[in-house]
Amino acid sequence: MALPALCADWLPAHSGLLGTDRMRHDVLWMLAHGARTSLVVGLGATALAGITGIFLGGVAGYFGDTGLSLSRAQYVALWGWLPLAWFYALYIRRFEEGSVPEWLTRIGIAGLLCLFLLLCAQLLGRLLPWLRKPVQLPLDRGLRFCMALLHTVPAILLLLALSAVLERSTATLMLLLALTGWTSIARLVRGEMMRMRVLPYIEAARSLGMGEWRVLVRHALPNALAPVRAVLAFGVGHAIMAEGTLSFLGLGVPDEVVTWGRMLAMARTQPDHIALAFWPGAAIFLTVLACNLLGERNE
């Protein structure tokens, strides 16, 4: 497997310290550019999964099924944007071409639809008293249902299926890895929050007149993040391995981007160039080992 033309333009064609491939491309340069891609994907996916898991797990664990309510108008608007967003994603084409993936543009439009419906709900709630009655949000049940739904399908199969149908880009790969990695963080934060919400210092903060969101953000959530650091360190290594697996199968980042997994795929067609298999494999092994050791230290 030769490198694409877009990639071959900036790779030096000479004998390097770590050897070269069949096209005389320097393996050391490919390792350097592959490290950038793998670390960006690993750190970015873990950061997105951490933000999502901490927010959802913290809110669901602190408020439970009865601690947060919305008006009927807001509740209808919260669910009413879903069919509109689905209709837009299926039947309306994007209005401009650009470097932003098509699905990301559609998610942005769906978010604007949600904000518009919430604004309309606020206006209707002031006109109709019936729409101002509160409705309890089953946050904890909803979170447990989403986690159970994601756990019914193995993560690698879900990644392979979604990578095959979505537009291939670094941002897409990071979001897919975050989609399959936030559940473990959310479960951990939810358990910690359920334990902390009845502790004396949380009750003392409420008795001083602090709002629930202020107590959650300033007192409960920071104390629940101590065990999350280890999970985040393990998550970086897991994301790097998943990126290497997808790139090895040709389903990760675009073909013109060099990654450690793509270098391993090149080694399959060039068995006489041992450097293409040894050095990226060693780089993945050492990086994942460092992440695991860092996670064990933070436990």
C-alpha cells in the first residue's frame, strides 16, 4: 500500500534513522505525524467523553428522577425538536459546501431548532396557565436507559458500523469514540453524586440558601471528580488503540492522513520492510502503557 499523493508531497524520500518504506518515505517522519494524529484523537475523544459523562452523570445522580422539573411547555419543546431534527436530517440537504462534515452541520441546525422551540414555549407559557404547570424530569431513568442501550452493542461493532456510513474525518472519529466512551465516566460520577448529595456539607450549603445548581457545581461535583482522573487516563489509551484499529481497517481518518494504524496496514503489503510494523507498534504499546501507568497512579 503506497501512501496517497497528498501525503507523499511532504514526506522526505531518503534513508532515515528508522528506515524507509518501499517508496523511500522516512519512517521517522511518518511516526511523528502519526503521533500527532493519534494523540489529538485520543485526547480529544477522552475530553469530549469526560465532559459528557461528568455532566450527565452529575445531573442525573444529584437530581434523580424527582429533583428537577420543567413547565409543560418546556417539556413539550424539549421533545418536540427531535422529530423536526430527524426530518431535517433525512429530507433537507445542507445549504452550503465546506470543510465541516454534513452531519455536524445538521446537528447545529437541530440545536437552533431546539432553542427556537424553547423560546416559543416560554412565550406560550406566559399566555396559557395550563402550560406553566411543572413536569418532573426522569433524568436518572433516562440516563440508565441510554447506558443500557449503548451497552447492548459491543463498542467495536458500533464504531465499525458508524465509521462505514459517516463521513471520514478526525472530528467524526473523535465524536464516535466519545459516543462509546462516556458511559463508564457517567456511571462513576452518578454513583459518587448519589452518595454525596445526602452528606452534611451539602445539606449545610442548602440551608444557607444556595440554589441547587450552585451546590452541584461548586460543592458536589468537584468532590466527585477524584476517581474520574484514573478513568480519563485509561480512556486516552483506549481511544488511541481504537483509532489504530479503525485506521488499520481503513475506516478511521481520511486516507491522506498518516497514523500509526495506517502504517501497520502498510506493513501488510510490504513484509520486507520490518520498520513499518515494528516502530508504530512499539509507539502504540509505549503510549498505551504510559496512559495505563498514569491511571493506576491516580487510582
